[in-house]
Amino acid sequence: MLSFLENDKMLIDSAMSTALDEKSSEYKIIVDAMRYSALGGKRLRGVLTLEFAEMFGCKKEEILPYAIAVECIQAYSLIHDDLPCMDDDDIRRGKPSCHVAFGEANALLAGDALLTHAFCVISKSEHAKKHPERAMNAIHILSSLAGFRGMVGGQVLDLEAAEKEVKSDTLAVIHRLKTGALIKASVLMGCAAAGAEEKLCKLSEKYAEHFGAAFQIIDDILDFDGNYETCELNSYVKIHGYEKSVTDAHAHIDSAKESLYALSELGFCTNHFEELLEYLIIRMNK
């Protein structure tokens, strides 16, 4: 793992554990369920928030609440995705899914609690007290891109497409919303927390969009076992074929690099974001 990725992950893990610490025994079962699902994972989205905020002049420690918030949203979405009424998955990250470990009702409520706690963490932060307009902007970004016009909308479209093969343009919308929206939110929250000007936000958004698209395509490539018959119905590989999937992933990575070049020309250090793109390529070639 990239060294900065590991360091950021450690920062987020520690802050997340503190943010989900509750001494009162009356809330024990729901807090246990929240911690069970939220304390773990690569923290890629939170890392993007920290790194973009730092690139535009914020200290990582100061905007950790924003990274925690996006990771709370990510954890809640995975809990709900795994529920029997959704994707019905019993295993998540190598252990029983939240609804298997704590029961379906508690898992549903744990997801609800993580969703709402995300905005609590931002709004009560010291950074929000110093920069209320930045905090309000970040909350707007996260709530919009995690909601029905973003991640939730993508999940709805994905459920509708579960029993039929969709067209390529529909699949692109599903991926842009279900996977890409929260990645975009992560990047733009970092920009918002740092008070980055609009031109910088637009370049960062371009990076996020192409990074998210490449990330999802590569996930589908890694899931492909060489047999189109057993391939998931609406996998990118199933619809576009393996060779085009690899080509398209590289094209998105190249487009993301273009936005980094523009940022570097403006004097910003983009090394970590370039390393993340190289990491995607390495992951695809495994």
C-alpha cells in the first residue's frame, strides 16, 4: 500500500473510533453495530478528502471530521447494500455482514445512525466553528451526492436493472451515481473544507469523475473470471468486452491525469493523486 495512503488510513481509523465511542450502555447494541461496520476498509474516500484539502492549504488533522463523515456514509451504504431486500450479501470484508451479526432491524438502524452521524460530526467540528460557510458547503455537497440525485439514485437504478441487461449508457449512469458520486463528494468536500476557488474545484471534480469511472471498471475487470457466461449480468466487461474495458479504464486514467497536469501547472503538488492512478493500473494488472 502507498505510504501516504497507509498514514491517512491510520489517522482516519483513530478519529473514526473516537467519533463512534459511546459510554452509555443504553445505546450499546446500535453503537456496536455501527463500529462493527465502520471500523475497517481501505478509507480511500476519506483519504481523497484529506489529500485534496491538504493540497489546497488545510492541515489534515483540522479537517478529519470531513473524512470521517464521508466514511460514515460509505459504511452506511454498505450495510444497506448487504440487506436481504437489496443485494442480499452475507459476507462483507471477510466477515458476516452487519445484518447477519446483529439482525436485520439493527443493521438497518445502524446504517441510518451512520448516515445522520456524518453530518453531526462535521457540524460540531472546530473547523466548522472557524469556517461555517465552508462547512455548510461541504454538508451540501455530501448530502446532495449521497442522496437521490447521487449514490441512492444509483442504487435504485441498479436494483431496477438487476434482472435485465441494460444498455451501455444506462450502465454509465448507474456507475456514475452508485460508485462515482461518493468519490466525487470526497474530493469536493476536501476542496470545500479548504475554501478552494471554483477553477480548482472544477479541475478536482474532473479528476474525481474519471478516477471513479476507472475504479468501477477495474472492479468489474477484477471480478471477471474469463467466462462471459458466468459474468455478472450488468458488469462493464459483460456489456463492453474485456479488451474495451481495459482500454476504457486507461482512457479514464489518462483524462484524470490531464486534470492533475493542469493543477500542477498552477503550482499544486499532485504526486499523491498520480500515485493513486498508478495504483489503479497496478491493481488492474494483477
